[in-house]
Amino acid sequence: MSHREAGPIAAIHFYATAPYPCSYLSGRQARSQVAIPAEAIDGGVYSQLVRLGFRRSGLYTYRPYCDACQACVPVRLAVDQFRPNRTQRRVWRRGEGLEARWLPLSFHAEHYALYRLYQQTRHVGGGMSDDDSQQYSEFILKSGVDSHLVEFRLDGELKMVSLVDRLMDGLSAVYTFYDPADAHMSLGVYNVLWQIEQAKAFGLPYVYLGYWIEECRKMSYKSTYRPLQMLKDGRWQMFPDS
């Protein structure tokens, strides 16, 4: 399959992959729609693609394109409308001692060690649990858009690293990994709250959270951030009960 989009992304082509085992829902087959060529996807084009429901993994820009399933729903937060719930406010206070630092995409052995710990603890048997340094670099450090690493430290100790893309209209939370031993700090929740505050500081209206999947516990948590918007039937609209 190949077609063109009008406007600044007119030079981009799309193709559908062959079916492969779904990473999120057991027993299902998935397909992706991939945008090519990668070198033509700059920050402006990528911002448009994200608004159309695309994400990226390294230099690979894609969105779900499954034959008989629409479980993956793109979601985003309008930062000026966001109202944290009681649990989120408590997590924010708990993380007050964390110091965040923006970094360019570059390899740090300390980051990679934390990534390995996270994968082998939180995603045992997953496709990335045995990633070597090259696979880590391909996934985390390869980007053709405005991407940064943000490291979070507490009293000098590395606690979390987040890969963040800056878009024309927001921040995109690409991937985050942290020390699973710090579960009491709810670092994943803190990271989303921190990105919301950063988007406000940059004057950007949205934080894109990727895909919400109701049947997948690892993705369903996103519905706790309200009011949430979802991309459905080609337009962004309010999440039910938001």
C-alpha cells in the first residue's frame, strides 16, 4: 500500500507491514502503517504525523494499522485544562527533591545500565529485555526530530531517564525508564506530571501520551489523566467521562 498526503507531508509515502504478533494483546496479530523515507521526516512533518496518530521508535515512524482491531487509541492532554487527582498531587509532592536535566541524545553507560535494569525487572521476557548497547542506541538515541533525554536525579543518584520529543504543538512522551526499586515514588506518574509542567513553561498546548489500550494494564493507566483527548474517526475529541 502506498499513498501521499497533501500539504507539507506530501513527500511522505506510507506502507503497511505484514502481520506480526501483537506486543500488547496476547493472541492477536498486529500490523503497522509506516511513514517513509525517514530522512524526509523533520520536526514539522513529524508534528503533523503525531496529530494523525503516529509515534516513533528510533527512526521508525508508525501507527497501528490492524485488520480487525482498533484497540490502540492515540491520546493527548491539553495542559491548560489538566487537573491532577488526589493521587497525582501526592506523587508530585513526593518528587519535589528530584532534579531534572535536559541532555542531547548521547550514550551514557549509567543510562544504559538503568535501562537494562528496568527492562529485566518490569518487562521480563519482552522483546527489549535483552537489548545490547547497540539495540538501546537504535531505539533511544536515533532520531531525526527535536529529541532530548531528560535525566532525573535525587541527591545525585540517577533515578529516571525520559526520551522526549518537542513538537510544534506539544511534547511527545516517547519512552521512560527508571529504577523499579523506587516503586513507592511512582516515577512514571511523576514524569507525566513533569512533562505537563514543561509544556506549560514552553507555551505548548499538548502532551502526547501515545496509545491508550483499555485491555492492556500497562497502557490503560493513561485514562487517569483528565481531561484526556483521543483521536477517533479522524478528529481529536474528549475521552468519555472527561
